[in-house]
Amino acid sequence: MKRDGVVRIKRKHLVEKFDLIADYIIDLYSWFVNAANKIIPKPEGVEFPVWCSISEEYMLRPTDTEIVYVLDVDESEIIYFDGCKWDYVLNHHYVPKDEEDMEEYERDISGKGFRDSYSFFDKNTSHFYQEERKRVMDSWIRVFETDQWDLFRIQANIWEIKPEMIKDILKKE
């Protein structure tokens, strides 16, 4: 913030944070960036979003090496998403519309001889399952459907933290 006048998440930050699984996470975050950019266009120079909690109860806590910004952000800059559905994306799963859709999906892939959807993304076999892989990835857009609004499920992203957004800075006591 002091150096650039804004906080932005860069690839190097994700590499530092996720270490051995950084490439895996960056691939999924890149999908998220492309999808979120269609909801709220990202500013020039932004690489990845800032992940935020919408409640004090479920926010990350300050540590010895990390602070927490308490922000006041205009609604027009917030990209809400369902964190439980995001877990499906992180695991390369189909994001169902509802329970009935999930049951139908599982019956369908089982009927096609698939035990699960993992092979659709395995580097050694995914080229055999391009249609199924696309079907799963097309379902991921549902992470932005926040039909079960509760403080645990719903998370928020913003493209950057600007000084005027910061209402407080929490440090480990």
C-alpha cells in the first residue's frame, strides 16, 4: 500500500502462499478471474482478486506475519460468490444447480461408465474426455449464484484495496 498506493494480488503472491500447489491454484484462479471480469471488469494491471470475508465471525485472523484490513467497499465493486461451491471448483467437480441436478449428473456419468469426474482433468487422460470436462467447467459459473445467503457460505472478491476503503487494520495482539 505504501509503495504502490493500492494492494493488488500478483502471481508471485500466490506462488509464495501456495508453494507446491501454486500452479494448480493459479489455473483455477485464472478461470475465476476470467469469469469474475465479466461480472465486474477488472482494472488495468490487476492480475488476481483480493479474497475477502463478509463477516467478522468467519474472517481470517491476524498472525505474526499478516495483518487484516477491515474494509468499507462500495457494493458495485464486490464480486460475491458461494465459497461452498468454490470448493467444488477446487476439486474439479461439477457444480450442481440443486440436489436433483447432482443426482441426474451422477446417474449420467455413471451410465457412461465413469466412477467420478477426476479423470476429466487428469493430465494423462483429460484429452479423451473433452466434452465431459467442458460440461464440468461450464457448471463452475454457478459459484456466482448466491442463492443460499449466509455468512459462512458467501465470500467476496474485490480487484484491489484502495486506501479510502480501509477502515481499520487489525494486528495480532
